[in-house]
Amino acid sequence: MSITRRNFLAASALTAGLMGLAGCSTGGSAANDAASAPAADSYPIDPDGDDVEAKWASEETRDGWTRYTQDGGATIGVMDTAKVIQVDGYAFRDMNGDGKLELWEDWRQSADDRARALAESLEADDLYSLVFAGGTQSSQVTTDTESMDYIEQGSRSGVSRLQTTLDTYASDVAWINTVQETCEKSELGIPYLNYCDPSPFFDVPDSVGLAAAMDKDLWRKAGMWQARAWRAAGVRCELGPQVDVYSNPIGVRLAGSVSEDPALNRDFAQAYGGGMQSTWGDDDATDDQGWGDQSCAVMLKHYVGEGCPEGGRNDHQDSGKWNVFPGSNFNAHLVPFLDGGMHLDSKTEQVAAIMPCYGIAYDPNDDSLGEHVGSSYSAHNISILRNAGWDGLITTDWMILENADHGVKDLTVEERMTKLMENSIDQHGGTFQPDVAESAYNMIVEEKGEDEALSIYREHARRTFKVMAELDLFDQPYSDRSACKEILENETAAAFGKEANEKCVVMMKNSGNVISQDGIKGKVYVPQVLSSGMGMMMPGMAATATVGYSIGDEETLASYFDEVVTDTVADTFTGDPDDSGNPTPTEADITRLTAEDLVDVKYAVIRVQNPQDAYGGVTGGPQFFTMPGASTEVEPAVYYPITLQYRPFTADGDYVRQESLNPTDEFGVYENRSVYGKSTYATNESDLDLVLDIKSKLPEDAKLILIVAASNPMVFSEIEPAADVILMGWGMGMNGLSDDAYLSVITGQVEPSGLSPFQMPANMETVFTQDEDVPRDMECYTDSDGNTYDFAFGMNWSGVIDDDRTKTYKASPLTQPEAEVKADE
């Protein structure tokens, strides 16, 4: 039977026969051989007549949308089948519903050409809503598929924090499909570009955890599996990875990035970013299909300099707004972006998007880094990207118009928006304020004329549309819950997650070869420990203390060890009640084993965190996050040192600056943020106390195996002498390495192979004397076995690792990118 437009829906009866044809996902990249693209002046094109045989078949999915597959053509997805037209026998999505095929609706055209054509068809009123990336859902709220206010008002980009799991995937898919249906029904039919913060699937470590593997193929696969899961859940762009060169070891956001080394961060960006953006057939590194139906775009962040915050403080707040470069090493921090993000190990070639940092770059030696404004506002910073030939989408970090407005508090909100628009920033993150965009547009018109203003706004839209087209959003914006469930249950992905964890364990110490392929035999003591339950929490949220094994649980430990003993936990707790009114555990509710109880124990296995600083460098001052109902009064900022040791620390040595490096602010006011003479402490000093207490009670021949879950470097001198073995794993919040990874190494089932992504300082003095912007410039700690805990240090069963990875990454840190650095002032 000949399938024509007249019996379009009847064609679904042929679906079973034609679904075997794989729908080619062009990603908008180029015309394929089977369907060459018409000339640009051919548009708009009328649909086929009834006598043209169709080359497609359709089926209605269980999610309510209709899928069109076609021989040699793109897969099309629509809720309303009237939004599909046929041209040359192929099916196309009629985005604007005019009954004709426009160039931007034609999947045979390149992503560049489609994006440009759509942008140039729009007038100013159409563009105001497109220069914002707002937010429509949060992991803190129940998914609400009816709440579409922003979408109905024209928002077409934003972040959802629906961290999809097997428990939530169906509602998450329903939500994004409702969003896309709302967009489909709109006048222009422009789809929604859904972002999400990094949230690893399949138990794969996050970026700082993966860094320890120093293995590009592992990183590529991690990106590939992440992309497949996000894409199935309806996320088309990840707000990451974060590749800031964290050369300041006390940085409170260090664990969100990769390492302190420019070359390592560059290689991670190339491999992980390439893994995410390409579609890989059969998981094979040689089968790179470029943009495809398993691709997820990368928004590399935070450009540039977040890794060297003055005082180590959080640049979300005013207290952390200065990124300082006392070593005049700014260009080294460009390496992951210019040499990494612009040269992916992938046919997609360059990252689709970049997010600038909040902070202000400042070189106290010559003030050479341009105007003292946050990176998105900085012509110096952004022009380096554009002058290097990168034409991708730039989205600001969240809320810089009115909250984290570093360096521009003397400007009105409309003036700030104008500054962003003229600085080739395509989207403001975190809000939806088309009225502000209109005011900024009018300011540009007054200064430069209507044509220039329209050209600037169309360029912003074009870069957004290009990402959409590369990700098939113009053609198939919908998600399939069955496909999502299948990827989340993928056994190969789960096996990869296990492998990745094992490859990221760093063995820092192994006195007397306690850890070997022979495993360990004998009774093992694993203490009970209190957990604060803090994790990655928003300010104002309550934490609930819990008690449990230092690592694993009873069943897990029994699978690894012949005999395990532990402390006794009271049946009734005596601590403050939780939100439900139930008492919480305290240390008094744990009865510790005595020396007599431990007399025949051969090993103690204890997991602790690195020292967790009490203040994060500051109390008071303007806060970026304010919880509902919280006081809006601002307490004066008081600055504190950030400690990397367990015992209390006072910054009163000659090595502490008595005048901070930051210059005057936009109002000409200098605030001395020196921490000289101030004291701080670690909130988990009890971790050290527990280790030392257990060491004192163990039999002389028993071995203490210490596991450190790390989010920053640490001073090891307090705790290392008590340990016979030290294993280290890196992670942010709850995304550290798995229990099984550590236990497999301890029991000799897996040989450790990880390498430290950071130097471990000898003491706090070297932390304060290092230059914030210079990587690997600290005196490193040397342990009781004579091993120095430097960058890329790690041990295996044979001793200190010396392989191709260490030869590569132990070379002197890069100070310049290969790409030319050219800034406009």
C-alpha cells in the first residue's frame, strides 16, 4: 500500500514491519546520503501531494507521544500528529504549525544552518524569553507535571534537579514530556533545553573521585554512561563537568572539580566531555558516531579561576568573590578550557556550552586581568574564549543579576543585563525575567541602534538553538519511560560503575605489605561511628545523626571477612529528637570495645573523613541562599582561616598575610579579609580521637587499616603514624567511593591502582605560603615509611607506582595553554 499524507495515521499499522529500520539520528549535523538537503532558497517548501510514497512509519508510545521512524532519516517525535508534514517522502516536525517546511525544521540541514535560520526569523519580542536559563523543578519538591508557568511564558532553557532513579524515572519522564508538549503547542514550537547538575549514575564516582584513575578511557566511558542515562531521562545538557584547576588546597568547593593539575584537568575534559557528547556504538572507543541519540551536551565550568579563591572561600557569596593570582599564573587556569574543552576526544570536537565562574580575577602584581567584575561580566575573560574560535553557548552561573553580582553592585539590574548581552553571554542562569531582557535591549538600541541590538539578541538565540539542534530537540524532544528504565537497569553500566570505583582507590601507605593479593586473615574490628547526616545540604536544613559501622554493614562485612567484631549500640538513644520526635544517637549510646575485648583482633578497619573545617572561611556577610522564613538581616562578615588538620589551628605565624590580596571593590572600598590571629577547628576532630584510641587498645601485632574519604587535601602528620595502611578515596558529598571498592582492595581481590589528584601538605605553614594560583607548590608530607605524598603518588602490591601515568602527570605543571591567549579589554 502507498502511504500518503491523506492516510498518515493509518501508516501506524505498518509500524511493526518498518520499526526494524533504525531511525538515523543526524543530530542536525549534516545531510545524509539518503536524503540530501535542499538549497537554502528553496524554503518554505510545500508538503508532498497524495501521490508521493512515504518513507516512514509511526507508532504511538505508552507515554502518549507518536514516534516516526524512516529509512535514512531522523526519528521524529510529536504529541500532536498534525504537527508532522511529509516532504520528499520523509516526515518532518512542523514546529511553527504553518503547514510548510522551513529550513530550521529540516533535519537534512546542519545544526549551524538550522539554528541561524530560526534565529534570524525571530523579532525582538520573540527573543527576550530565550536569554534566560531558569529552573522548573527541584530535587527538594514533588514532581508537578501541571506547573508550567515559566514554560507557558516562553522559557525554553532551565535546570531541573530531578535526580532520576528507578523509583522516580516514570514521573520524571512524564514531567519533561509535559514540558515538551507545552512547547510544541506554542506559536513557534521551540522545544525546551533541560539542564541538570552533575549527579553520577550507576554508582560511578564523581569527577574528583574519577581523577585518581588517571585513565582517559575510563573517563570516556564514565561520560558515555552518564550521557545515556541523562538523555533517557530527558536531560539534554549537564551543567558540568567542573574542571577548575584547584591550586588552592583549602578551597571549599574543591571536591566538585577534578584536580590541581592543568594537564590532568585538560585530559579529563577531553575524555569525559567527548564521552558525553558523542554516541558510541557498542561502547567501543573506535565507534564514535558524533552527535546522536545517546548524546548529552556538556556545559564545562567554571570559566575561569575558581580554583584559586582568596581565603579558600565560596565564590557564591561576596566573601569569596576574589580569585587571586599572586603567582601571575592565570593562563594555566585556561588550559582545561582552551586545550581541553575545545579539543574533545570525540567527533563532536568542542564542548557545546561553558559556564563562567562567579569570581573576580585579580593579579596583585600588575592588575592585568581586566575590569574587577565577575567572570560573566568580564570582557577580558570572555573574549579569550571567542578569540580562540569557540562559538558555543555561554550560560552564567545562577543568580548573578541580583544575588552573586560581584563587581557590579553599582549598576542597576537592567544595566547588568545589558553588560552581559554585549559580552556575548547567551543566557542568564537561575531566573526568568523577559522584562529585564527587554529593558536591556532598549538600552542597546539607544546606544547602538535597532539593527545592532537585534543582531546581538539573535546571536544569543542562535547559539542556544545550535545546541538544541545538535541534540535532536527540533525533531524528537520526547522521552520514553521504557527506554529510561532499561538504561537504569543496564548490567554493563553497573559493572562499569564497580570497575571505576575499584580503579579510583589510592593506597597511600602499606607498611610491611599488609595489603597484598594474599588478602587478610583473622578477626577484624570495625567500630560503630556517628554520622552527622549533613552530606550536601542547603543552609537551614536540619541534619539527623545516625550510627552504624564505619564501613559497610553486617551482611557486607560478613561477605569479606571471616569474623567481625564491633561496638555495642544502645537500644534507646539519648540525643536530641529528630523532626519526627525520635531521640537521635550520641557517642554515649556507643559502648566501645576494650583492650581486653580486642586481644585476639588482627585488624581494625576504620573509615574517617578528612578534617572538615568549621567555618568555611567566614561567618556572616551576604548569603547567596536564604531559606524561606530566615532573617534577611546581614551580620558583618568575620573571616577565619580554613584548616586541613584535625586539631584546632590558629593562623598567627609569620607566614600568614596580615593584609589580604583583594583590591578595592566597585565602590572604591578596601576590606581587609586577612585571617591573621584567628582560630578555627575541624568539626570531626573526634575522627582522629577515635583512631588514636583504637590504636592504643589494639594488640601489638594487630594492624590498623585507615580509610580516608576525602573532599580536600589534609595534613597527615596527626593520624598517619597510627595507621599501618591508608586508603584514600575522593568524592563530593555522598558521591564518594563505594564500600565494596575499599573492601575488595583490603581483602586482596583488587590491586589498588589510584594516584593522588592533589598534594598532601606537610603542615599548615606550607598551605599558607603556597601561591593560590600555582599548582603543586607545597612542601609535601613524608610518612614514617619515607614515602612523600605528592601529586600522582600511589601504591600497589609492589610498592610505589611508577608507570606511564606517573611519567605523564608528574611532569612540571603547565603554565600556558597551547591555544593562543588573546583578550579584549
